[in-house]
Amino acid sequence: MSELDESEGVPAPPPPKKRGKLGIVLALFLTAAVAGGAAFLAPRYLSLGSVAKAEPAAEGEAPINPLFAFQPIVVDIRGDDVEAHHLKVTLTFELADQIKAEDFEKVVPRGREAAIVYLRSQSYDDVTRADNFGKISTELTERVLAAVGKKRVRRMMITDFVTQ
């Protein structure tokens, strides 16, 4: 049988087990791996936008200037049913001659604000009608280019337009 504690007649607790250091080593290793991965990936995902390098133009073609993409813009819009829907839009800009991405990045908040204000003024029914896309595209382009400065951009493209 087991040993009884003489004072109370209950079994004595078993002696404490020795804990290995494997758990601590694994926790430290995993923490270091996650921190290292975050440090490596953070600049890529926390930047205001992304820039594609210009490719040299083929003979006889106009040169392709650097491209700059806003991070996706997601806004809530309402339909006639008063239910909230999501609209996700990504805008990509072909920068004008002699404009560097670093300089354009300084005006990104202005452009995003103009896009958000315009998109939130739209209804779900308006943005989902196929015949309205041209009008929305034109108006959005005018407002965003006015905000970032038309001289900085050769062309703005809507590269993502999704409603849910």
C-alpha cells in the first residue's frame, strides 16, 4: 500500500517531478523564429503601397514608367435593403516622367482619402450595375488625381473592384 501521513491518515503526496528544460528551449526557439519572420516580412506588408520597377521599352514603344499600387481600399456601402456590403478597390498608378516612387508615396494619404470619400458616397446598387462602372471609374480617377496632383501620374488604373 502507500505511505500514510501519521497525523491525518491520508496518503502523502508524491515527490515533485523534475521538469526538463526542453519546453523552455522550444518556447525560446519558436519565439525567435516568429520574431525573425515578422522582422523579415514586416517591411513588405506594412508599406503604404508597392512599386514595380520599370521595364525597358522595346524599340518603337513608349517607355513604361514605374507603377505604384495603393494598398487595397475596403469600404462599407449600403444597398436599398439597408444592409451593409463591402467594396474592395485597388488603384495602381503609372507615374509620370521623372517622378520617383518615394516622392509619390508622400501624397498617398491624400489619394486614399479622396477615394474613400467618393466610394463611401456610392450605393451598393450603383456600384454593382455594370453600366455604371465607366462613370464610377471616371469620377474616381478625377477625384484621386486631383488629390495627388495630375502632374505626378501618367495614368491611374482600377486593378481590383470587388463587392460582397
